[in-house]
Amino acid sequence: MAHRNVRWIAVLTPDHLAEEHPAGAADGADDDSHSGARAMLPVVAGLVTALGLAWYFAGPPWYLDKTSTPISRQEEVVLIGLQAVGKGHLPYVGVASVQYGPGTQVAAYWLMRHVTSFSVVGFREAWALLVWAGVSVLFAVFFLAFGYARGLAVSLLSALVYPAQHEVAFQPGGSYDGYFGWASPLRYAGVVALVLLLPAVIERCPAWRGVVAATAIGSFWGLTSYLAQENLAGGAVGAFAVGGLSLFSGSAPWRAVRAALAAVLAGFLVIWTPILAYYACHGQLGEFLRQYLLFPKAVASGANDTPWGGFTHTPSPYGHMFYVLPFLLAGLAVLAVVQVRPLRIATQWPRERALFLVTVLATALLYEGVLLRSDTSHLTGTLLMVPALVVMTATVLPRLLGAERRVAVALAGTALIVGSFLLLPHKAFAPASVRSWAEAPFLDRQRLAALPASAAPETLAGQRVGAGLDDVSLCCQGSPVPISMPEFVQLMQRIHTIVGNRAAYVANFRGEYPGLVYFGADLNPAPVSSDPYSSIETGPELAAFLADFRTRVLPQTQAILTDSLGTPEARYFRQRYPNARRITLHYAGQVYFILLRRN
Amino acid sequence: MSAQDASSRRPLTPIDRYRGSVNGELDNDAVTHGAARWLDRTLRIVDGGPRPFYRAAVVSLAVTSVLAMGIAVVIRPQGSLPEAQRLMIAVALAGAGLSAILGLASRAGAGRSRPGTRFDRVVAPRDRAAIWLALAVWFPFLLLVVYYRAKATFPPPVRYLYFPYDDKRWETTAYLLGVIAPAILLTAAARVLMIGRGKPPTWRAWLTGTFVGSLC
């Protein structure tokens, strides 16, 4: 039936079919003139360069045991889940719940258990491994999608000028440091890889090589969606947009688009089916999905969202980028689908036009995230793609706009790159800054390698903090008063000695998240329905949590840790166990209570 | 049966096809007369150049403006009209006024044939048709922005414990409609019209042609 319906298309006027030669036609000629090995050479060279650059800028050794950065609140948020998994709880649900991706928790736990160490330092090393993997993937995708020269330019711009990869990196004149537990390119790498590589995959579909490549990309998208929710929606919208644009522009046949998208979905399901089956087997599928979607749904409907710079409008050097970029993206997206001289809507896109459009699309999809929680940190997802947008605009747009002479194309491209720097603060592209970021990985490693190795901590609490960090002068970023790490370690060791392996609930802890105490004192978390600081968002949800705590969790709880006996959980505990033993500790000039149930 | 009239080598129109069906030349699953008549009329519009699509865009803008005013008036918290609603009504009034001016201009220019004008050389008529069609489809989507902007004037439905709250759905909707939708709509409109100019024999063939691509 389909064939009968499409037969009449052959009478279409020929000029529509021959406006621009599709990339596939050129490929055939290339295949004839190049041997397979020669064609593979730039790809292999690109991948080797990408991995080499990724190793230099983000790879080991990191010498994290020689870093004195205090434990951050962001790390504390994820530590409770890791501790709960370590004590046998199901990952990502119940007491192990976190608002971030389930795969990141599982990957960090596995790396800490088998590759690094089960400590704060070990967590940072695990995070560094994830960041290294993310940077490697991003650079590889840039080289694969844009070719060697442009891939190199994009990668170097990302590493040296734009701040996204500086969130966790070798800091100039410092050490490998940053926003552990939050900043990771893997949060966005799935969208980037899927959207940028999909046109090339569609071009090869439905041949088996195309289908295999689409399945691989779909698997990676599935994996990164498991690692971070940001990849799921952005990837889905991006894939459908690329498929639709390929179809409507006449750049790809329906069969190719259908085969590519089906293979992407199949690859996605290869990753997700076992995950969903695992939780279904444990009777926690609903809870897993609820937790996975909890934060994205809340953020989409307004929770956690702010104007640019927050409600206090904190100044940011990236204000220009935030305000101007969407208008640039809107203009570039339209320019990507029109031809000039004469002005017309482009059909039968060549590879360059398709690549330019998907670059705009990927940047636009990543930008949407910063529209919600609008601050410099959340702009970093977009800034991972902006270097690619700059390079592709400079190298493709002049020709799309009708420039033909090489000089004109080169001048226009240079002007576009220079113009793009107007969106950045001056210090970002100042030669001294670029040089310092280029040298930092080498100089930091050299300097840190020369420092003496740290001795292994003797106490369990010290081991939980990790060698090298257990004796630093400042314990934690959230402390209301400065507390040294040895003092903190001493308290954690004392708590561990008192509580032991009892099922414990930490209600709060002096300006820090309870995860710090669970992890630092190696406590056995009581089986609460979720982490109240991470997965409880609203008043009604908190009421439901407390009701569940009172009826279901209390009978299974043997210890409560709190800085005030007036907290609801402490009151419930004392009502239920009036003979509970109360131990008063002192920390940061304040009291800290441990309530122990008598057997 | 061939999809072309063998004597003139021109594509069959749906009415031709319907007549063939009546004469027993087509299968029983041929299109019905009513559908064919609508298709025929639509295909004539497609062949009629950009003017019908320009009018469709103007009507779309007018209807969208009126509906936007309605949404802004109806969806609001109790009390006086919030600033956001007043602004939306003002913008919608401007849109309605613009559509009226454009409609009058179109009516005044009706009947004048201007083949080969300089404007045609800048933007070909068929591309202008696609642009107007894309705009005609795009305008009503703006009602989503209006709706979410109006909803954002309500207080939060629940109390969030640790997070700030700022309903920005209207911003993300406006962003997606402004950045991603135009490229998709322009490309889709051009495709739909291009397939339409090929005289698809049925609505289904038109739809299939829009999605099937270049017959690879």
C-alpha cells in the first residue's frame, strides 16, 4: 500500500530533488576512491587524540589524598545513599534514595568498593573517574561528529576557555578539585552523543552497520539516562527532532529514520530492561520510578527554580551568555534550515548543514535546563556544547549564507569566533588564563607528586574520611564554626563506638547533612521510606514520612542522633521508648545527643 | 492503475481519480466523493501560491490573540488583574490589531496579479507559502505560553520545604517554541506543500509522501 501511495512522488519537479546533493551520494564516491583502512585513519587518529587530551586534562593521577578541601555539603547528600547500600539496602530507594541519577550512585559505590576506597577521598577518586569518562566521551564524540580539525578545536576550547570542564579539574596553581558529587559531563553526555551522532547513523541505516551504530548510541543514551535524568528527556526530544527534520527536509528516507530510531530505542532498552526487572523482582519498581522522576517533575513544575542568579540576583560573569544565547540559538536554528540567494527553505541537506543544525539543537536542548534553575553552575551543561556551536557556526554558517570565496569564508569564520568571545568574561579568554589552564594538569601533578605520601588513618572514622584528608585543618564546608578534621574524626569514632551496628536514624547534624554522620561513623541506617533531606520536598510529603517513621520505622530503630530533643523523630522515639538511654556529646561548642533504646 | 493520466501526462487530481472509481477503473477502496472534493479544494489552495496561506496566518494570529485575551482574563488569582495578565492582554490586543491591518491589506491587494515581482525573486512564492503555513500553525501554540504565564501568577500549590519556587513553565515553553519549533515547522510546512504540489491522489498518500521521504 505504501508503495502504491508513493509511486506518484516520481512526478515531483526535479529541482526539488536536486537542490543540494545529499551526503550519501558523496560517500559513495569516497568509498570508491579510498580504501577502508585509509578512511579509518582520521577516525582512529581522532579517537586517539580525544582520549589523549581527555587523559591529560582529566585523567589520573589526581593525588586526591593530597588535597585539603573540606567535605562539601554536596558530598554529604550522596554519602547517605552510599552508606545505606554498603549496609545492604537496595540502591536508590528507601534510605538509599538520592535526587540524582541511580546509575551514578551504583557506579560510585562499585568504584569505591573495588577500585578506590570506601572513604570520602575514595568517593572523590570515583567521581574523578566518572568525570574522566565523561570528558573522554565528549571529546570522542566531538572528533567523530566534526572531524579531526574541528574536533580538536572544540575539545581545546572546552578545556581551556569555557568553564564547564573546570568544575572538577586540575585547578591552576592548586590541585585536582571542584564540585564533587554534582559536576560531571556524564550528566549531559548522553544528549550530546545521541543528537550529534544520530544524523551519521541515519545516513547508514537501514544497513546493518548503521543499525549496530544506532543500537550502540541508544545503549549509551540508556546508560547515561541511568546515570543522570537530564539525559533522558533531552535525548528523547533530540532524537525525535533529528528524525523529523531528516524526514521533512528529504535528507533521509523513512526506512532509514525508522530503523535508526528503532535501533536507538532497542539499545536504550538493553540497558533499562535489566534495571527495571531488578527492581520489579524486589517489589520496588514503582518506588524506583517515583524516585527517578521525582526531582525532574518537581523542577519542571517550579520547585528549585530561580531567576538568573537566584532570588538575590547574585552577579555572574556569564550573564551575557545566559541572556543572549537563546536568541542566537533561535536565529541559528532558522538559518540552518534556509538557503540564501534566493531565500528558500533548504531540502536534501548535505552533511555539513545537518551537522550544523544538530549542533544548534543539542545546545538548545542543554540550555533548557538552565532556564529552570538559573545560575552559573547550571549553565555548565550548556557550556559543554557552546564551544562546538562556536566552531560549527564559524566553519559552516558563512557558506550556508552564500559566501564562496575562501578569503570571505575565513574572514567571516574568524569574525564569528571573535564575536563569540563577547559572551564570555574577558578573563576566560585572556592568554594568561588559557595558558594557566593548559599548564595546570602538568604542573599540579608535578607539584603534588613531590609531596610526601599520607599515612593510613588508624581509626575507622579516619579511614572513612580517607588518608590525607583526615588531618586537614577544616572539616566541613557547612560547619557554623570552623572545626578541624581530627576533631570531627574523633567525634565520629566516638559515635561509632557508642552506636555500633544498631539501626540508627540521624535527625540532623550541626549545619551538615546527616549523610556525613552515617558515613563518617559507619552507622547502619534505619529503614526509613526515603532520605528526608534529599527526597522529601513538600509539607504533605514530610507529614507522610513522619507518620511512616512513627508506625513502621520506629520499631526497627535502636538509636537516634540529634542536636535537639525537640525534633519530631526524637520526641517519637522517647515517647515509644521512655527508658531510652541518653548520651550527651559535645561538638563545635554545642551538645549532640544519642538516644539508645534499651533491650 | 497508473497514477498519471496517460493522455496528458499530468498527475491525476483526486476528482479525476474519483471519476475513475465511478467508471469502475479503480478498486473499491478508492476515496469517497466528499473526501476527494476536500482534497481537490485543498490541492487547489496549495497551487494557489502564498496568498491563502498568508490569510490563514492572519486568521490564526487573530484567533490566537482573541483566545489569549480570554485565557488571561479567565485564568488568574482572585482579586484585581495581575500585571502579567494585563501585559498579556495588551500584547494580544496588539496581535489582534496587527492581524486586522494585515487582513485589510490583503483584501485591498486581492485581485492584483503581481507575477515576477522583485519580492518573488527574493523569496519564491512556494517558500513564502511554507513560511505563512508554518506561522499559521505556530501562532496557536503561543496559547500554551499564555496559559502557563497565567498559571504562574497563582501561589505555589504546595509548600516546598527546602527549595525555592518559581513556576517557569511559560519560559521553557516560550523558549522551545521560539528556538526549536520554527525550524521544525518551516521544514515540515515546506515538505507538506511540496508533496501537495505533486498532486497526491488521496489524503493518505499526502501523509505518506510527507513521511516517506525520497523513496530510497
